[in-house]
Amino acid sequence: MVNYSKAKDAILLHAGRPMFILDENYRILDTNPAGIQYLRKNNKNELLGEDITNLVNFQFDKKSAEPQIIQQDKEQIVVEPIVNGATGKTFLITIKNADIIKNKQETVAK
């Protein structure tokens, strides 16, 4: 039997692209280290429960049942709706070609 919570954690941890799991009100339920870096925060706790639309400059149709692709400059934002009978609708957002600060010390040194 698959433990979906552990599988989700492993995917988020090892994904190189910023990823966010949102609830139906755009609040961040989970993210990965790349997502934390993308939004220039120090840790996940600074993001959990925050409305992602207050942190990024893109909008998507939360009523759509189909994946959405939003192109912004060089970034491609993919919004995947996930319908779960137990929790309602959530979204998985992946950002391709994201500008991420890998190490804050690198930024200071530049």
C-alpha cells in the first residue's frame, strides 16, 4: 500500500522546480525548498497559509477542471487542479524556468 503523504513529501523534497500545493482559496498548504527560494523566504512556515496571489504576479481560473499554462517572460507556470472528495479542490502549481536564489550568501557576494 502506498503512503500518499510520504510520496508527496518525497516528490516535493526532490523536485528541482518550485512547487506549491494550494487549497481552493489559493492558500499555500505545502511547498518545496525551491518554492521557498523562489518566493525568497527563509523557511516553509513563512509561506504556509498565505494566499499565493498576494506573493506572485499571476492569476488562474480556479473553476477550471483542466490544467492551465501561464507564460510570463521566461517562466512557465503550470496549474494542475486536483479534485479530492475528502478535501475538495486543491491545486498543484509548478514553475518552470524559475529565477531562484540558490544561496543568500551568493547574492550578497555579487
